[in-house]
Amino acid sequence: MNQNFISFEGGEGAGKTTVIEALARFLKEEGYNFITTREPGGIQIAESIREIILDTKHTAMDGRTEALLYAAARRQHLVERIIPSLQAGKVVLCDRFLDSSLVYQGMARNIGLDEVLVINNFAIENCMPKLTFYFDIEPEKGLARIAKNKDREINRLDKENLDFHYNVRNGYLKLLTMFPERIVKINADRPLEEVVAETTAKITEYLKQV
Ligand code: TYD
């Protein structure tokens, strides 16, 4: 069942949301049965938790509180949306999943990978994506893209300093070495059409063999 579960990861401004939208158009044309969804959120309870986490007024939020809230939102999203979709035979394209917590809370916020993994194992009960695309770009370039795109909301995490975003990138590169069989790195420092084309080719090849 989990072979149809695919997640997308990356730092700020890597373009993953735009790539997912393009992929969705492609999969629709090809007649795939699929859903796209996002973390933190995707369903009402998790979207409400997301508002608490990303509220720019919540500067006092403790790192472990943040990690627990992400894990809670993930749990609800999983049982209410992801698992039923997988059970119905659908492909699930999820914008961020567990790796975001490992990187942002575990590594960039320094809570520790193992600590964050423990609370998340409780939340997900082994339901992990089989394939993860990681969109890699230097933090300065990603943040410059966001600054250009004025329609996009600026959230609490976007306001972190550059060091934080470097830690995020290094965190993802570390995860790549830990889970090479699951995570595929995509160079996102290219025109978006090229990023879309490469991801589409890889996903098509993957879905043909599952
Ligand atoms: P969002 O606006 O969805 O950003 P993006 O378009 O980059 O995905 O905001 C999600 C933010 O939440 C993003 O900065 C990453 C962060 N995040 C975590 O810190 N931990 C998590 O477990 C998840 C899912 C997201």
C-alpha cells in the first residue's frame, strides 16, 4: 500500500509546491487516481494546528512544543486523509512529511534526530512514504525566490535567520545519506521547467514499476 505514498521535501523557495502542481496536471492527463495534500495541514484539524504553529505572534513557542504540534497534525492528517486514500488505491503526493520534522525540529532546532523520531514513530505507526523527492537549492537563492513572489504568505519559519536555513539544507543532505534508497535528490537551482521535467520522468518510471 505504501508504495503509492510519495512525499516532497525541501527548504524555503525550492519550488516544490509549484512542481507538485505541475505533476498533478500531468498525472491527471495520464489518468492516474491520485490526491495531492500538504503538511502541516491537509484537513481541518491539522490546518487549525498549522495556524497555531505558523502564527507570527507565537514567537515564544518552545521547540519541543512545535515538534509535538507537527507530530499531532501529522497523525490526524495520516488517519483522516492519507491512509484512507492509500487504502482506496490512490497515489498520494504529500507536500512535506516526517523528514521536515527530522530536519527542521530535530536538526535545525537542535532537539535531536532521535527525540523527534520517537514522537513521530508514535504518530505514524510505520506509515512512511516509499519515495521522497528532495529539492535542493542554496538557501540564499531559495529565499530570493520567495522575496520575488509577493503573493506567498511569509510565515514564522521564513523569518528565521540564514544560519537556520543552512542548517535545514545540511539536515536534508544528511538524511539523503541516511535513507539513500528512499530519498531522491533533485537539483532545484535550475529553471522550473527542467525541475518539473526531471521529477515527472522519475515519478512516471517509479509508478510503472510499483
Ligand atoms: P509552508 O508555508 O507550507 O512552507 P513551504 O511552502 O516551504 O512548504 O510552511 C511550512 C513550514 O513548516 C516550513 O517552513 C517548514 C515547516 N515545517 C516544520 O518545521 N516541521 C514539519 O514537520 C513540517 C511538516 C513543516
